[in-house]
Amino acid sequence: MSETGIATALPAELVRITTDPSTEPFWRAAKERRLVAPRCADCTAFRLPPTPFCPHCQSASVEWVELSGRATVYTYTVVQGFPGLADITLVPVVVDLPDAPGARLVTNVVGAAPGDVRIGTELTVDFHPISDGWLLPVFRIADPPLGGE
Amino acid sequence: MSKNVRLKHSGLRDTAIVGVGATPYYKRGESADRSINQLAGEAILAACADAGLSVRDVDGLAFYSLARAGYADQMEAGEFVETLGIRELRFSAALTGGGGGSAGAIGLARAAIVAGDASIVVTVMALQQRTRLGTVFAAKASTPLASFVQPSGLAGPGHLMSLLTRRHMHQYGTTRDAFAEIAMSTRANALNRPKARYREPLTHDQYFGARMLADPLCLYDFCMESEGAVAVVTTSIERARDLRQKPVPVVSVAHGGTREWGRAFSWFGMPDDGTFASSGHKSIAQRLYQRAGVTAEDIDVALIYDHFTPMVLMQLEDYGFCAKGEGGPYVLSGAIRHSPERKPGRVSVNPHGGQLSEAYIIGATHIVEGVEQMRGTAINQVTDAELALVTGGPAALPVSGLILGRDR
Ligand SMILES: [Zn+2]
């Protein structure tokens, strides 16, 4: 087994996203280094990933809200290696977004030792290049780290 | 009414499984000298022979996982009809989703029979590992929704489920010792089974010395990458009584699930009320028991879909064998160890060695074991077992469950 290194995101050429009319505003904002989430224009419930209907009231009206970029680790894993990349260390996380309650993102913690990531660790958004000129929202441990359990 | 008399009359009992068949179980790459459709055909012919039926008389096909064979191959009803010599097809359908529907496919077969559309319905699953399931998502083209999960490097199902596992450990204090116990007890059940892929005992030290694949999941928390095929024949209870084997009635069956679970590991938005760190089966369990008129205490043997050890633990909670959050202490008490004698407060789980130790054919081996337990012919038989629970995989909806019984 390789040594666990500093967590990173997958290299740009390995990450290729596709969009549809519901999701495209999320990615267009990310390209401008803004983290946004769709909020139902009728009942104000947030949802992610962006989908055509509000699951609470079935409305198709959406307001895109710019978020602060703060997030909290809801759960995480540590993965050493990826097909073709034996030495990569990934810390995939599911995060809660304090200013978009009810919506979660599946993302990566980058630039940290995996041992410093815990459930509840506070994070801030950063953006990582991926294929076709898009940017992927990823997260770093907030400074100063509140860390620990 | 005595308990046994009550259980003998409980539930649906309008259809029965009358035949099961399987190929040998192979390691990855070992069945490459045959096509996947040949494997499926062998299993279908074996299941028909077991039932004492000719394959020509099959008139229905009830698949799951969208009739995929594994994740990379597609089964086609027309091909089976043409190449096996089935006379006339009258029903062909598949549950949507993936391995979550394995147990529920028998409900699809039942639906066809009860509706009068078909009379002899085959369910089949075949698997070869040309695409490695362990990293299946890394190789898949992205979709707009998958673009919200895939970029994080969650390369396979185990990576996804490690996230639920971590949450369960955090919320309920569950420890890796519980997952080790599931891996070790399942392995212990495989030791005396000629077809099992793994027949050496698994020790505590081996478990804790194994490589982490998706922390907190190590090598032994993952089911194996095996190859083979399994088929099951279902017909009406009346017809079943004229066939070769003792009928195994379908006592209850359900598939589906709730909005809160939804696409599960494909969105991770499940609420924090005990749903996220669960198997997604709670509503299925309720419907299944209600239809059968039984509770978890009446289940004599549990064939629990074991793609990953923690998902066995979470299903034991959702199916009511223990309280929510108590899965760790429950399995560590020895409650799931196989014992021929049924005792209150415990249940024999996967006495066939499951997908962790016997073979992984996307849930189909659990149906076979349920049938053998109800016939009384299982290698690790629970004496006089009256009811067997069979579950489909915790996965994106639909998930499913099945209760099999003994005929009167
Ligand atoms: Zn709404």
C-alpha cells in the first residue's frame, strides 16, 4: 500500500462533466468561482443536485442563490489510489451547506492530511480545473481550523 | 392457532418457486471460455430440470436490474426464446434499478402469474467481470446528475457505501469489530460448501490487517468479484404442487422505497433522521411483514444482500431484528451466527456464505438459499425453518424484499 499523502482532487483530464438545462447554471457559476444552489421560488426549499421540480411543492420555478462557500463535513471517506493513479490520495466528502439547508454536495477536501478531516470539520470552497474549461467546486479546511471531534 | 399453523397460512401463497439452477461459481476471468448468455442459458436449463419442467414450457421472463447481466452486459428475452427453444413468450419485463430488485423480481414473476399473463416464469442473473465492478463508475461516461458525484473520485459502490458507514459509526458508535464479525461469520458459513469461492476461515487478525479500500471499509468488507449465473422458476401454487420439488410459496414480496432514500448513493441527500445511515429498506420491511402477517421474530433464516458488511448491519436494523443503531452490539453478541436451532433474539444470517464468501451473482444466490432452506435441503439448514427472508441490495430505488415459506 502506498503512503497516504495530502488529499487532492482528480487531475483535470480525468474529470468530465455533462450538463442539462437544470444543472448548467450551477456549472456556469462555478466557472466564475461562485458557489450557487437552486432554491424553490415558491416554497424556498433548497435542493441539490439541481433538478427540474421541487420535490416538496413540485414547482418548476427556481432562484439561484449565491452561497458563502462555507460547508461542514457530514461524512467522508479516504481513498488511496484511483484506476491509473496508484499514488493519489482522495478524501471524498458529503458536505452540508449552512446557507442552503437541506442541500448537500458530494465533493473533495483538498490540501489537507486525511487525518485532519472529521465529521463536523468546517470547510471553505475553492475551485479546481477539470476538462473542457469547467471548474469543479472543492473544499479546503477553513482557516483557522476548528478541527477535531 | 399454534405458531406453526399460523405461519403455514400466513401471507400471499398464491405462487411458489419450483426450480433453482446455477452454474459453478468462478473467479474473475475464469468463465471467459463461455459467453455470458451461455452462462445464463445453463442456469435456466438447470432450474427447469430442477423443477421437472421443459424449458419449452417457460412462457415468462421476469428480470431485475433492467435485464442487465451484471453491469456491462444486456440480456435479451428474444435471444433466450430463440436460442433455448422456448415455444411462446407471454410476459417479459424487468424491475428498474440494479441489484436492489433481486428479491423483488420474484414479485414481478408473481404479478405475471396472478394476472394470468404467464404461467411459468423464469428470473435469471448472469455476471462476468469484464468491467470491474469495484471501479465501475470510474469507467462510466458522465451524465448531468452523475456529474455531482463522479468527479469526487468515488470509483465504485464500496466507495459510496463507505460514506454511509462512516455516518453510522459516528451516529451510533458502531465499530469495525461489528463489520469484522459479519465478514467472519459469513466466512464460517462457507467453509463446508463445495461451491463456495472462499472456504478458509477468516480471522480477526486477517480482517484488521487487510488493506483499506475506502476507509472505513477494508478488503474483507467488500463482496467478491465472481462470475456465474443463477435462475429461478416461479409458477402458480396449484401447478407447483404437481411438480418435482416441494413448492416454496411466495409468502410476501415488495419492491420500491421512499422519496427520502431516492437515488441513495447517487445523491446523498437522505435526511439525517436515521435514513442516511440506513439500508433504505425500512418501508419495504414494513410492507413485507404486513403482507405476510408476521414480524422479524417469525423469520427463521435471513438471506441478507451482502455486497458490503455494514449494509448487512443496517438491513438487520431496518428489518427489525434489532433496534435502529443497535446493529453493532447485535451482531457482536453472536446473534447472526448460523445455528441449526432457532433461538429467540437471534437469526441465522447468510448460512450459504453470501456474496462475501460463496459467490456474488447480484443477489440471486440468496434466493436459491431461501428456496433450499424452505425445502429443508440446505447445506447449513435451520431445522424446521418456516420462513426465510431474502433481501435485495441497498441501492438506488427500487430496493426489495421477499419472504418464502413452506407449503402446507
Ligand atoms: Zn418548492
